[in-house]
Amino acid sequence: MSTLREKQLIVLQLFERPEPHVDADAPERDIRLSGLGRLPKSVIFSAFNSVHLQEACELYQILYAARDLIDFQTLVQQAKQFVNEGLVMYAVYVAVLHRDDLVGVKLPPYQEQRPDLFIPAETIFQAIQEDKRRIDDQPIIVNSIETTTNLDPEYKLAYFREDIGINVHHYHWHVVYPATWLPTIMGKIKDRKGELFYYMHQQMLARYDCDRLGLGLQRVIPYHNFDQKIGGYASHLASVINDSKIFASRPAGLILQDVNRDGQQVTVEELERFKDRLMQAAHLGKVIDESGKLVSLTIETGIDVLGALVEASYTSLNSTYYGTFHNDLHDMLSLIHDPDGRYKQSIGVLGTTATAVRDPMFFRLHRAVDNMFVEYKRTIPSYQHTELDFPGITVENVEVKATVTNVLNTFMTDDYLELKHGVLRLKGTVKVKFQHIDHEPFCYDILCHNSTQDEKTATVRIFLAPVYDELGHEIPINEQRRFFIELDKFQVLLIPGLNKVTRNSSESAVTAKGSTTHDEILNDVESGSEVDHSYCSCGWPDYSLVPRGNRRGMDFVLFVMLTDYEEDCVDESHIVPECKNSTSYCGLQNQKYPDKRAMGYPFDRSIKANNIEKFLLPNMKLQNIKIQFNV
Ligand code: CUO
């Protein structure tokens, strides 16, 4: 039985790049791997392409089922010789995250493994050149370049779309929740996976739209007219492991085309049909399953079923009839520049989960998808008072404590990414210097009163939304509810009488607390310290917890609500989770989602009140705050 330290070393070794074997000394192939190696090594692996996904699914199932770590290691080494490298890496990430014998082992940060998916090729190639020319082992620093000019208004949002932490979060989310996950084969549930697909992406959109308003831009326009010309984007990325294939850029003005290349066939007409069928399911609250039977979307599980249908995941009730709408849309948009492959162009960034968020079309695509879920939620009755109140509990006051009370400051800060551990095969340390958004630390002070005779455990739910729209008008409540971003959710024990609850921004249940670098993992291993804390790499970056705001100080409303934990808790709440990062957006590994309420509650359903003040009950409170961006 290996120690955690030994396992950690094994996992790090899995990611080392092998020298290619010449035929003479090619290793024997394990019979379990026969049939794999279908995707050519030169092709960029896409976790939205159904052909790629099927092969990746077969591989991670084999790796997950490996007898022990030696067997696992041998299979990975063999697979690396003849299977597409990006596909192997994805399968290894999925298998490591889920194998019972690797609980507590850290995965090397993906951005260090694949810096070429996060840093422009110009910078990557400069790093490679400077490393080649090095005369000593001193660290080399290179500066990341900008990918757009301000001739494109979308340039203003590049700091968000091209943020490394946000893209890594998105990659990991799709590794934790693979579209191809089959609980029957893997033996583990992915609780409310379809609902989380809806909610996590909805929150990304809400955060993006908050920042758009702050920058004086219109909120995202859904992409549902497929005959419409779309905007352009150039990522400047190249996939080093696929012969440095360039991720195709997209000039403005292209229109969606039928795709027919590399074993992939999807037509725009089909996509329209799937869209209409999905909308019909959302409106009627009924889905036709594979056997032709009508299945009702219930209040408890309807959104989960619809999420699986729209993505579409392998647990879709009927992918023959409803297609794989969302994945196909990623796929088709990523090939819009060369839909039949005549120019041998690679995909654009929308085709991979690590790069898709960079493209403004990611948000337009997902806004269209989100609208399907909103249409469905509109058919569900608004929450009754009894579903919102917490008798005996009153929130008296809420304040955000920072340098100035109820004012939050944001700013850009420098950061560095180490390139030497990943696929670039560098001789020494080369770091890319880049910038990301950040905010000052803050805490919430919540004063609440428990007028009952008993102690009560409350779930504290904290959300934030902008007050004014693009034109400076107050945002109507049923539009504003789509802007509400979740900042935190936690439990607190309230004694009878007055209670003061203080919570730090760094404790947020939506964020990951900064990823552990490859060097830090190595240090742990070398210093002999057992890595005893569990790890999960999914999670919104802590530095991006609050919106950017604007220079004048942008008006937001903070919403705090206390609900009865006895009604929120799930049966398994007493189990100590293996991985507790960002539970709101990532769930708990191998356990039920730790909140019985609908994701996004209480803003997931239409609100009858005319404005947010009228929606309030005694267990809720608002606080106006400003977010000021400092240059
Ligand atoms: Cu995450 Cu479309 O599902 O990018």
C-alpha cells in the first residue's frame, strides 16, 4: 500500500511527457487499450466533440477501473504512446480525481501543465527561445501580450474572458462533471449534475454581465438566430502538443454552417430542430423519452433532467430526439471558419473547455442556453411566503466591512505562471508575467435576532446584483434576479436573542483558495510532509469573487437571507467531504449537493413583487454597496 507521498509522486510522473518510441521498441499494448488511438495525435482534443468525447470516455473508464496504481501507471504510459496526448491528459485528470486510492492526492495545476492553452503563442514561443538561449539557471521572466486592440469594444472584457483562473475553473468543472459520466459504470453519482450545468454557467453569465454593465457595455445578447452574422475573435493560442496547431481565429461576419469533417456531421437545420424541441419541453414541462413515453419535469428534478438534455450529457433522456444541442453549438461555432475541413484549419477556442471562455461567443451561446432554463423556470409557480420565510428569525442589519464600510475596492494585480513543468520541456524556470483582477479583503457583519426559545441553525445566503441597467434605469426585479451572483453560503448557529455573524470574504463557498503550484506540491513531497488535506481543483478564483465595478463606484445591492437549515440540509450533511472547495459551483465530490433548495434560490423563479424591497421578508435584508475599480 503506497503512502500519500508515494501516490503524489506517481501522479506527478503521469504528467511527464514521454519521448516518442520508435517502432522497434514500441511497448506492448494492453488488450484493454485496443481500439483506442482513433483520434489522430495532431488534432486538438475537444471535450465538446462527441467523437473525441467517446474515446476519452472509454479511456477514463479503463483507467478508473485499473486494478491498482501500478496497473494505472502502466496503462497511462502505454496510452501516451499511441493515443492523442490532450485526450490522455483529460482522461488522466478524470481518473485521478475519481479513483478511491487517490483521494487527497493533488493534480498538478492545469495552467502549468498546458500553459499553451492560457498564454498567447507569441509569449510561449518567446519563452521557449529565451530558455534555449539561457546561459545559467537564473529564472527568466517574459511578459504576456494582449490579444486585441480597443477597436473591438469586447476588448474591455478581455481581462475576464482570458483570465487564467476563470478558464482553469471552467476546465476543471467539466472534468469533475464529464458530459460522458455514466453513474452505472463509474459506480458514483454526480448529484444534480444537469442542474449544476445550468447553475454554474448561469453564474458565469451573471458575473460577466455585471462587469459589462460596469464597463458601459450592453448585457450579453443571446445567440439564437443561427442565420445571423457573428463577431470575430482571435485567441493567439497554439496547441504545442498537437504540432503547435494554431487555434483558428474567426473574422467578424461569419454565419453558422453545416459541419461535415473528421467524422463529425451536424447541420444547422438539425440544430434548429433540437432547439425547438428543447424549448417545447421547457414550455410544456414534459420530455419524450427514448421509448416515446412522456416524462413530466417535476419541480424537484425537472431542471436537472432539462440540464442533462440540453448539454447533452450521456444521461440525457433522449439524445436521439433532442440531440446534443449545447455541445454541438460549441462544436459548430468552433468550426465556423472551415466547416468541411477543406483548409485543414484546426478548431477555434470554443471547441475546448480550457479555452472556450476566452471567446465572446461563449457567453452569447450560453445566454441562449440559459434562456431555455429560464423559460422552463417561468412555468414553475413563484415561491410562496412559506417557502421563503424563517419564522422567529429577523435580519436586523448587514454591513460590508472593508477600508470604507459598504465600499469595495477592486484593482489589477501582477501574477506569474511557471512554465517549466508542463508540456514545453524547458530547461529551467521561465515565468510569464500577467495581470488579473483582485479585490481588497472584506467581511460581512450580519446582525440577526432569534425570537424563538431555541437555538436555530441557519443557512446564510449572500448575493449581489447591480442596481442600474445600461441606460441608468433601475433594473426591474425579474431582470435583476438573473444578475444576482452568489457570494457565499454557510451555516451558523443562532442562540435565542441577538446574534452577530461575521464572515470573511476569503471563506466564500463559491471560490477556490488559489491553486497549489507544481513546485509547492514537489516541496511537500520532498520535505516528507504527508499531504493530508483533500484537494479539489474546481472553484471560482478567489480574486474574482466580486465584480470589477467601475471607477466612479458602481451601485450594487447586497442581499442576505437566512433560511432554516433543518429544511435545507440533505441526508448526508454529517459526512466530512473529501473536497470542499467551491461547493456552490462544484458540489461535493461523491456526495449529494449540500443544499436541498433549488440552485440559485430564491432568485431562480419569477418574482411576483414589483421590486426587491417588496420581495423582502424579515429573514432577508438589503444593503446598498459600491464597488470601485482603482487604476
Ligand atoms: Cu461549460 Cu458550454 O459548457 O462551456
